[in-house]
Amino acid sequence: MADAERLRGLPIHIVHGKLDWMFPVQVARQTQQALSAAGANVIYRELDDLSHAYPREINAEILNWLNGT
């Protein structure tokens, strides 16, 4: 659906809770697969015990990723 040239190498970080009531985990898995297949540089992290949220404890990790460190 997106321009393949724009996706090639695009860094994307996905964090998804398996218990998400808003977006089923299968949607996140399919999104990760589609983006990776299109050439995006996807980091996918699935959290077993969370729903539509992520733990504050990974804020530093995400900030480091955003800053490219």
C-alpha cells in the first residue's frame, strides 16, 4: 500500500501486548511481516502480559532507539 522505496530501510519499532483488546495481536504480527517484506527495518516486541499499553521500564530503550544509539 505504501511506496516501496520509502519503506526500504525505514526503521520501525513495534511494541504490542498479546492481550490487546483494541488491536488483536495477529494484526501486529501481520503488520510486522508486511513491513519487513517491503524492506523496512522492523524491530518487533510482543509482550505476553500486557494489553493496549507498554511498560514504562522500556522507555529508555525506546528513547535510545529513537536517538539511534
